[in-house]
Amino acid sequence: MAGAAGLTGRLTPVRTGFTGAAKPNCYKLLISVVVLFSYIIRRLFQSIFVLLGVSLIVFMLVQLAGDPVLIMLSGTGATEADLQELRAELGLDDPLPIQYLRYLADVARGDLGKSLRSKQPALSLVLNRLPATAQLATLAMLMAMVVAVPLGILSAVRRNTWVDHAATLLASLGQAIPLYWLGIMLVLFFSVELRWFPPGGSGSWRHLVLPVFTLGLYPMARITRLLRASLLDTLQEDYTRTARSKGLHERAVVTKHALRNAVLPVVTVVGLMFGALLGGAVITETIFAWPGVGSLTIEAIQNRDYPLVLAAVFVLSVVFIAINLFVDLLYVYIDPRIRYR
Amino acid sequence: MTNQPTAIHPSLVTASRPARWRALGRNLWRNQAGPLGMIVVALLIFMAVAAPLLAPHDPTDQDLKLRLLPPAWIEAGDWAYPLGTDHLGRDILSRVIFGARVSLLVGFSSVFFAVIIGTILGLLAGYHGGWLDDGISRVIDIQLAIPYFLLAVALIVVLGSSLPILIFVLVLYGWTVYARLVRAQTYSVRGRDYVTAATAVGASTNRLLARHILPNMISIILVIATLELATMIIFEAGLSFLGLGVQPPTPSWGGMLADGRDYIAAGIWWPSMFPGLAITLTALAINLAGDWLRDLWDPRKSQ
């Protein structure tokens, strides 16, 4: 980015030197394309770096999980010599950095080890369950936004009215209610008492209602508060005053000027919140017996199936990194400053 | 104000009756909710400390003849067990009271260590910059890229579950918040005049950080720490709910919820209702207190 900024600085005099309009625009376009690409490439490298960090953490966890040879040969009456032989065969007596590189090569080939219980590749077990988790998390985030965006705007624009107070109360509660309790209480009222929705399982839209609401309430509360605060800030900015003073309708001032800027920090947090959402999915899926990665993880924990647990952590981390990469690239569209920096 | 007819306050002219009611409601919400939250937190701490004196029963005392007794106000309830009993015939009220110990102990100690570690690393990174800053910032980047609840689950599965490990896992989660905050703040005041002046008169780096840079951030750190306390308590109860927290028979709110969950299908709601209420009330009180502190200390008084 520093190089790109230098480029802009050097080219500025050239631009002012031209009186025609076509050429400077050409330069501007070139510069913005260069800036854009350097941003995207830098962001991609950052993601790869973070991915390496995650793999290192998971590798360390694998090491901490104990000697796989002992787990594999436990109860077979193997002698110490057998153990040594198997260790040498699997390369477990190599230095740790070598083992890590080998692990990386395995990961790159899509090999995250085998489930201790089912003996199937851990990665495919996790990937089979991924669509269900993706569906749950996406719908929860969607629900959160559909409610939070109008509510956040309304409570900022109608600040200190009853709408604002109701929204604040709702958001405070939504942030305080832990989702594991919320899920249980929803089952109690809507499945056991009212029998409106099934208490768990999957198959129809009715199975989705309770888990989606359980998972979506917290992001809903967070986004409402965040958007309200952010919009209150931008509503006080000079450009908003300018828009008002040139006689724009209040609706246009809010939607076209204040909101567009207020949305930026919210988008970043929505991306980061997916992390909490994927973590929350573990609990939500357990409560509602939803066949996703989360319930798979908990089953794996109960079976002490370490490779499967770590594969699930790894895959969900990759999903999360990808989401945040996507959000940052989305910024190119919603924040023109990145293009013209 | 009313004695001076020449200078009528604008609000008296414009404020209609409902508006005044609204203003009162606003004041109550804004100004009373925060202190109320503080009081509730103080009561919870008292409850945790004085648990053996307050609890009517031993929280681990089982009596299978009295299992799943409903709360006292329901028919078949017994005032000896005001909130009913769980599946092993243990008094739910006593378990909720004792459960505050685990939640608050884990919550406070994890926030405490996270603040210390995060602040020190943030100061170092922000003040010295260079490779130290790069290293710490990259570690934070990586950690923020992992859905932490899952990492915590994996860590506990691998390391085993105990109180110290629980706190360790939460500190590992929490320190990044303070490190990022303190790093950014330190970085931004590094070139200020008062810092330059302190350096010029020969203040050592440690003195500079401790006496000139850190005091400016204490209030914001405290506010964040308060709000994080609620997160930690919810986090801990979530781990306990999955059976990864404090192990039975030690009563914890998350563990009680997990036990009670099995009886929901039969319409037996009290074993899971009360610990959940306790967690929610605690988190709500802490958040209200934290928001209040923020408004008090934030010079912009926004939000």
C-alpha cells in the first residue's frame, strides 16, 4: 500500500499538468487498478499466512493429544519394540519441524487424518456435515440482519423515543441470554408446550425455525446496537449536515449519506461475528440434534476421537478465514476509498 | 428556572406531557439501570462468598426420594426446596447459589489475567514497534481467525478439564482484546508532547509506560474488562454445558443446564430454568454496569 501511495504522489503533478480530461482519467484508472490489485493480493497473502498459523496450532494440538501409536495399538498387546517400529514407519521419530512440514503436505492434499472410530478420512466426514452447518449459520445471520438493520436505523433516527428504548432493551437482553439456555427454553415453550415446532432433527423448514432463532438472536442484538451507534456517529458528520443543508429529504440524507458510511464498521463486525456464530453452532446443533459439523464435533469429543475434533476445528477455521477474506474484498465495492487511496 | 420569566428554558416550552414522561423513562433507564446492574453484581459476589451461609441445603446432598420436586409455589412443591430439586434430588436453590462461585471465580480470574497479559503485550508492541509488534500482531491475527469456541473445545479435549485449564483457555481467548486496544492507544500517544517531554527529562521506558502512558487507558480497559466479564461467564457456562467445564459434583450453572436439559421433553422446566436465569441476570447486570461506566467515562458521552 505504501508503494501505491508513493505512486499516486509522483503522478499527481503529471495529472495537473494536463488540461485535457481523457488522459488524467486514464492514469487515475490505472492507479486505482494497481491499488486494488495490491490490496487484493496483500489480503490473499495475509489469509494464507493466517491459515499457516491455524495449521501450526492444530498441529501442536495433535502433538498434545498424545502418542498416536499408543492410541492405535492400545489393547493389542504390542511390545515396546513394536511401538518403536510403528513410530519409525509413521515418521513419528523425526524432529517436530519435519513432522510439521509433512503434516502441511498432508493438509495440502486434503488429508486431515482418519477418524479413530469409523476409520474414515476425517476431512470427508466433516465436509459431509458442512452444508447443514452452513445452512444454519447463513439463515441465522440473515435473520439477524433482516431484523437488526431496520431496528438499528429506526432507533438511531428516532433516538430516545419508545422505539429506541424497546430496541435497546431487546438488544441488552439478546446479548445477555446465553444461546444454550435460549435453545432449551424455546424447545420447552414451542415444542413441548405448544407443539408448534419439532424439538430437534432436520428435514423441513419447521426444523429450522428454533435453531435459526437460537443462533441468530445474539448477532441480531449486536448488529442492532452497533448499527445504531455507528449511524448516530455518521448522522453528526459534516457531510450529513451538508446533505441536510442543501435541502435533501431526511430519508435521502439517512439512506444515501449517513447509512452508507455507517454500514462499513458493521460489515467488518458481521464478518468477525461469523466466528462466534460457528462456535455457537456447536452448541445449537447439539441442542436441536442438527446434523452439522457442530454435533459431529461433540460426538467426536464424547468418543475421544481427536483427529476428527481437530479436523472439524481446522475446516471451520478455514471457512471463517474465507468469510473474512470475502468481507474484506467486499469492501472494495462498498468503500470506494480503497479503490482511490 | 420558573422564577425567571425572561429566560424560559426551551425544554419547558416544547416539552409536552408525554415528552416529559419519556424523559423520565429515559433517565430511569439510562441512570438507574447502570447502578442497578452494579448492585446486582455486588449481590452476586456476596452470594458467591457467603454461599454456605445462604444456601438452605448442601448443594451436593442427594435424596432420590425427593427427585424432580417442583418449585414451592406449585402444588406438590415443598418450601424446604423453594426452587424444587433436580434429577438426583438436590436442592436447586442451593446449587444456583453455589454455582455463582464457579462462574464468578472463573470469570473474574480469567479477565484479571487476560487484562494483565494483554496490557503488557499491548504496551510492548505499541511502544517498541518493530519485530516485537509484528510478532504480537500476527499472533493476534491468527487467533482472531479461529472460531475460538471451537479452539477452546479442542484445547480442553486435549488437555483435560480442570479449573486452572478452564481459566487458561479463557485467558488465551481474552488477552487479544486488551492487547489490540492498548497497542493502538500506545502507538497513538507515542509521539505526543507529554511523552516526548517525559523522555527528555530522562524517564526510563518502564516509568514512561507505567506513569505516563498506561494511566490514560485505565478507564477504557476497565470498561472493556467489565463487558468481557459477561462474555467469560457465558463462555464458561457454555463449556460446562457441553461437559467440558468444571466437573460434577461441583455445582456450575452450565452443568446444571446440561443436566436439566434431559427433562425438558417431559415438561420438567425448573432444573434448567433457574440456572439459565442466573446466567442471564448476571450477564445483563454486568453489561448494564459496563455500559454505564463507559458513558460515565467517555468524554464524548455518546450513545
